[in-house]
Amino acid sequence: MNRYPLWKNILVVVVLALGLLFTLPNFFGEAPAVQISSVKATIKVDAKTQERAVAALAAAAIAYDGILVDSNSIRVRLRDGDSQLRAKDALEKAFNPDPADASYSIALNLLSGSPQWLTSLHALPMYLGLDLRGGVHFLLQVDMKSALTKRLDATAADLRTLLRDKNLRHAGISREGASVVIRFRDAETRDKARALLGDSQPDLALTDSQDGADFKLGGTLKPSAEKRIQDYALKQNITTLHNRINELGVAEPVIQQQGADRIVVQLPGVQDTAKAKDILGRTASLEVRMVDDENSANAAVMDQAAHGQPPLGTDYYVERGGRGLLVRKQVVLTGDRLTDAQAGFDNQTHEPAVHLTLDAAGARIFKDVTRESVGKRMAILLIEKGRGEVVTAPVIRSEIGGGRVQISGRMSTTESSDVALLLRAGSLAAPMDIIEERTIGPSLGAENIEKGFHSTLWGFAAIAVFMSLYYLLFGFISVVALTCNVLLLFALLSLLQATLTLPGIAAIALTLGMAIDANVLINERIREELRIGESPQAAIRAGYERAWATILDSNVTTLIAGIALLIFGSGPIRGFAVVHVLGILTSLFSAVVVSRALVNFIYGSRRRVDKLSIGQVWKPGVEAKAG
């Protein structure tokens, strides 16, 4: 008898039910929406922001179908495009009364049109790539020479400070091309400086030379240091771009490294190329200034400052929580002296903290300032487009030396990560140029979807007709298993929130062919067992068991190739590989487990089976048992 145990039948039913549940959101399409997100570190999107949005829409008499709230934004789903544009205007007026000093980004967006009960179960549609949804594509070239030059200039400043602190006289320090050159009046001083720099500057390769009466000491960056600087510049630029693109409200942006010095940026759903280029090319800088504690504690002075009349020598800012703050104009440090910022915890209080690393010159300046300002507040500001915002303003508890700085107090783990990100990625580590730019319209994306859908549909229909005619009932069972395979593949793509691209649709078509190939092997093996005289029940059992090894071998070898594409590929190749690998896993389950469950359901409960509906079985000299 061919029967599955009860637990295996239940497993098949549960898996198919979950597959249907997570596939459903893809059939409801997308609805127009407006996204609200903060563009300032001091302003968070929270429940109060949601209440303001609801009030603004109610005042404008605009109906909406729902509000989706996450940690970074609020998205309002509207009923049509006209309501979307009206809602954007109403929210823009409510949240940004002064357009020149916007606190929020109000962006047009698209949301899944699936019902709320599906969304509450975290059943979301898969994302569509640039080639299916339309949008903009940029290829950015990072100027690595500028990153190295910037580092050499900072190193030259560090060397001046170091030699002055050690009382080693020099005749000048300058950057000449890709090296830093220090001139001395005598060889003895040069040798002392060489010994000192050998210990304190491990990234420099030092060489001696002489130019007339000058004894020169040259320093060039070691290859390992150059690679580390370039990798850091690329990583920081990618992080900065991620931080900026949030303002566009792009659901699934693609920002990834291409080669050693290029970054690919794909923004599905964005059609305003000018706005995208403006955001990508923005520059920001970090500044450290002292807080004017005396005037900040004076309510009358703060009231005047809030109305545009701050005391002489100060600027008025708003820190986290909405409190006003007066900051002195004098800049103590700039972001050029910050080499790293990481979120962590205070070693003593175990509170969330941000750990900063400064270069040698920055460490010296910071040590001097903190020694003279114990008990006072120091503000760290992010300056962009001439406007600044206070990221954090901690109290200086003691002198801080060694270039390691810790910021802690009144921060959650999420806030410490956000502050570290802002400090680390407030500005680009190296300039970038847009060397390639493409705009794909939504109509072209819709055409790609239609063509991909039709090609897959007609391929599926051709397979279904052939299998049903050639293998009869077993062919129909194979088609049902193939349908389950597509269902499970779409469910996995949706569950993993993967991005479907045009190559991904090609991978779906390939998956159909590979999945039906497994059923062909099984059906032919059952026919072969019938030819040699096995009973129908024995032929079914032997057919599945003996075809399994071949199916497994062929799929594993293909899976290895798919994983290789996934690991080493990029862009469209990765999109193809993701669908390809998932398709292999779902085809193994559907072609073997699901089809066997259906065959067992039809034939397994019968005590006697005279023939199988599996097409003509050629058996010379003997009447066929299958028809």
C-alpha cells in the first residue's frame, strides 16, 4: 500500500496553506501612499507624529485607507492618485511651514493594496526591481585619490604636532604628490624623528634622502594602509548614501559596491531624477563646539534666541527632546579629525554609548579642551546646507586623552546606533561623480511585467498540455505539483522580502522546466517498473524511490552553481540566482513530496489496482497494464 503517515499529510497541507497565505499579497497590487520621515537627527517619527498626520488629513477632508508606522517613517495609504497629491500638499503645509527649513520629508510612495488582516500577519508582497517598477539608476565613481590625499594632509598636520611636542626642530613639512616630506637641518635630528615616527605612524613607509643642505625624511602610505583607507572611504560613502536615500521614501533601494571604486545606486519607483541627484550629491560636515551653559539656563535669553536674537557669539539650536540650546560659534573640532564612531556600552554604568576615535591632532585638541572644560557641555553638530542640528550635547566629566572619546547618558540602544551612524556618515569620505545615469519609466516596467508574466504563463500552459496528454492522470498530478511549486516559490520570495527583477522572472521559467523534469523522471521510472511486470502499487513505490537519487544529484549540482552565482555575482545575476536557488528547493519538495501525496491519495487507499493512468506503456508480447 502507498500511504503517507498522518503527520506527513498534515505537513503538506500546512506548507501549502502557508504558501497560499504569503502569496496572496502579490495579487492585490499597489496603492498610492504618502511617506513622512524625519530629515533631522533631533526629530523622531513617533505616535505624536502620527496624530499630527491624522489631524492634518482630517482638516483637509482627505479620506485614507490606513496608516503604516515603522521605526523610521509613517506611510499613509490613499485611495487614488488625486487623493495622494492632495494629501502630500496638506502634510507638507502641516509639517514644514517653512519650506526653507524642512524638518520632515514628505514623499510620494506606493504601498501594498493587500487587506489589513494580511498585513497584520506580516504577509507582504515581494519587492519589484528597477526593471519592473521603473525608477532611476546611477553609477557613481569614488575619487580614491582624493581620499588618500585627504589622509596625507591629515597625517602632515599630525606630524607637525608630534614633532613639536617632542621638541624636534624641522625645516618644513609638505605633501609632495603621494608622499609627505619633512626637511631637517642635520642628520641627527632626522634619525631621531625617524625612530619616533616609526613607532607612532605604522601606516607610513619612511625613506631618507638629501637635497643640498636639507636632510629629508619621506613618508608614503603602505599598500595595506592605502587599501584600508580606500575600503573605509567606500564603506562610509555607501553608509552615507543609505542615510540620505531614506528621505526619498524608496521601498527597496539597491546601493552596492561595484569593483574597487564604484557604487551602483538603483531607486525603484523614483521618477524625479533631479531630486535624487540633489540628495545623492549633498555635502555635510561635523563640528564640535562648546555650549553656552550660562545663557542656556536663562529663560528670557532663550526666549529671545528662539525668536532669532541669540546673544553675540552664539547660535541657537534645538537638541533631542525639543529643548533649545545656545552653542558658541567657535569651532573646537571638525569631522575631519574623526576617524571612526561605533555604538557600544559604558564600561561602568553599562548604559548605551557611542565610542569615537580621533586622529593624533584631534586627540591633542580634545585633551586640551576637555581639561579646561570639566563640568561643561560640549555639542556635536551636523552642518548641512548652511543649517546645523545638535546630534548630542554631553557633559564633560573629566579630561579625555588618547583619542578615544565616549558619549553616553539618556540614550537607548537604537539612539546610540543612530548617533554613531550620523557621526560616522555625516559626510562623504571622498568625492563621487555620476558617470552613468538611466531613467526607466513606469510604463516600461509595466510592459516588462506583462511580457514576463505572459511568457511564464504560456510556458506553464504548454507544459501542462503536454504532461496531461502524454502521462494522463499522472501528468495532471505533475501539473498540480508544478502549480504548488510556483505557489511556494512566490511565498518564499514574499516572506524573505526579496526583490524580483526581470532576470528573476527568467529564473522562474527555468524553475518550471527543472521541476517538471523531476516529475518526468518519476513517471518514466514508474513506466519502466510496469514494463518489467511489477504490480501498479509496487511500480509507484519503486518509481519514486529509485528516481529520488537521480533527482537529488541533478538538483544538488545545479544548486551549487546557483550558490556560486549568488556569492560572486552582482546586480541582475544575483537577482537571477536568488530565484534560481529558492526554485530548486521548492521544486524538490513539490515534485517529490506533494506529487507523491496526491498519488497516494488517489491510488493508496485501494487494495487492488488493475492499471495506472500514466499513458501508453510499451511492453512487447504482453498487454500493457496501464492505459
